[in-house]
Amino acid sequence: MYKIKTFITENGNHSITIVKECGIRIMYIPTDLANTDYQEYLAWLAEGNEPLPPDPEPTPEPLTAQQKLEAAGLTVEELKGLLGL
């Protein structure tokens, strides 16, 4: 069974990887034409098969007001000063 997995790389881009589940072993197959596992996958696709879709990305928990301030590098007092409160 093949499945598509998406990963976010260090620079924030999405990377798509083909995953083959072989019993308890999982193989991550690079999309490289020289790779025999990738060639096997392409032949499997040519037979009319389709991989399972990627899992949906989890919805992140919404940030609290305090977390938003911290992410912006502000304190409550600094925000009040900026707003003239």
C-alpha cells in the first residue's frame, strides 16, 4: 500500500514523500527516477492504482491573547503604551 505524506521542511516549504507500508516497516521513497522503489511505484500507478491521500493537517489550537503578545515580543504594559492606555 502506498500513501502520500506531506512534510514541512525547515524553510517552510512542503515536501511530498511516497510511503510504502510493508507489514510493520515503512519505507520513505524519494521521487528519484534512479530509485528502484520509485520505479516500482510508478509502474504501480501505471496499472491504474492510486495512493492513499495524505492525512489532513491538524488544526492548530488558537493562541491566547498572552501567547500572541509573546509571539510579537510585547508585554501587556508595552502594548498599553503603544495604544496610549
